[in-house]
Amino acid sequence: MPTPTPACSGSCRSTRPDISTEAATHLTGTNADETNVEVVLQDLARAHLVEPGQIWGRWRLHDLVRLYADDQGHACGDKDWRDHAQARLFGHYEETAQAANTHLSTGPGTGTPRFTGRADALVWLDAERDNLIATATTAHSLGHPITSAKLAFTLAQYLSQRRAFTDLINVTATALTIMRETGDRPNEAHALSNLGSALHDERRFAKAIDAHTQSLAICREIGDRHGEGVALHNLALAQQAVQQFTEAIETHTQAAAIYRKIGDQHREAHALNMLGGALWAARRFDDAITVHSAAAVVYRDIDEDGGEATALTLAALAHTERCLRLQRTTRQQKKAES
């Protein structure tokens, strides 16, 4: 079975790759029947040429058998249509990962019927994770750059939710290389944004700032105002993480202005709340109160009660913090005078 070999990163959870009956069916042919393929796999298991995986319906090869099969696959590749089988497998991973990804967002009614829901989609993604990452990082070198790039973007949400940031950095770096080689500037900016967010989550803030800065420059170059707002938002969070509060305040302000201009009130309100947080961190409590109050107004305009409540709470907390600090300062002054 010409399965891709998983990259041996720290995220690999097993030392030997395996494959599902469903994936093996795609390898076998376009008209293959999964039930018949499973019968053949069971026969191969009885002959000790494959082994059942840790989960029923998954199969793996002993290392020596796998190496021999790979040698034979290359030697007889043209006659056995190895490239066609590989393309079918990659297509299966790409399409099914996209279907699973539709169940990872919180919006109702967004999931495809391929999976029953979020839990079902995560079971498949977790089981296929090593193969998906291997495909995303190696398919381009096997003549399938689009598969690598699409999988990298599709897996970003899943890997982020699973906090698999090293894997996310690896697949995104692959996509970034492909976008640069093909001159795809919009998706280069997208890849840089994903890379910066993963680096941020790994607390590699300097590299995250660099990635978001590059994404911002491309978005401005191509006139992508929405992408510019996203890049500014992400850049401000990274700046704030390293206590560059003056820079973060300016960047959050620009993000809010961009969203206001393009009429994205939800993101404008969110950017205002983030700006309020940066002002709070800089001990500019009066400004933080003003900005959080402005965010509440925007949320009210678009009937987002939860967002309005959050903004008003943040404004109240900033007011409370200002009062407490004023009281402490007054006590300290009185104590010094006495």
C-alpha cells in the first residue's frame, strides 16, 4: 500500500503508520467496494502481510514488509498505476478533511452530511492526523502542490483546536513555500496569518510579529481590506504579548478603523474591546472605559446582546480598577504626609 510516511515530528503519536479500510479502498480503484477490500485485508492479515491497527478498521505493515512493498511499488509503479492510486488517496484525504472541517465551527447548520457532527468529525481527524500531516507536507514534492496547500489551510482550525502548534507550523510553512513559488499573493498572506497565529500560541512572539507584519504588507499591496484588518488584529495581540503597549494601541486602533470602513460591525466591536484591553494594560483607564463603551454601542446596533454585555462589563471593570488605583494612591499620599 503506497501510503505516505508521516513526518517524524514530536507530534507523532505512533511509531508506525497505519491506514483505514476506507483509504485502502481509494487506493485500490475508483470502482472498489469497501466490503470486498476489507475481506482482502483480513486475508492479508491472516497471512501476516498486514496487521490490524490499534483501532478496528485500520491496518499497518511491519517495517520490513512496508519497505519491501515500497521498493516494489516504485519498481512496478508504471504497470501498477502507482501515481493514480496515490492521487486517489490524496484526493480522499483532501475532500474528507474539508468535510470534517465544516463541523468544527460553532455556527449551526454548517456541517456537511459526511459526518454526523463535530464529535464524529474529530474522531476521523484524530485517527487520520498523522497521514493528513504527512500528505500536507509531502504531496507537493510528489507532484500535488494544490493538495498540500489545501490540506494545510483546511487543517489549520483542527490543529489549532487540538493545540498541535508544531504540526500547524510545519504544514503552514509548506503552504507558504508553495504560495511563494506560484506567486499566489492572497494565499501567501493567508498562510503568513496562520503561521503567525501558531507562532503566537507557541509564545514565539518575535517571529509571530514578523509573520503578521509580512501578511499586513501583502494585504495592503493587493488591496485586501478585510485581510488587512485581520493582520492588524493579530499583529496587535502579538505586540501586546511582549508589552509593546503603545504599538499595540495604535495597531488595534487601525484594525477598528478598517472594519468600520468596510462595514464589518461585529469585528469593529471586537477590535474596540481588544483596544480597550491594551489601554487597560497601559493603565489608561479613562480611555479604556470610553473604548469599551463605544464597543457596547456597536454591539447594540447589530443586536448582539452577549457582546454588548461583555463590553459593558469590561467598561465597568476598567472603572472599578481606576477607582481602586485612585484610592490606593490617595492612601499612600496621606500616609506619606503623616
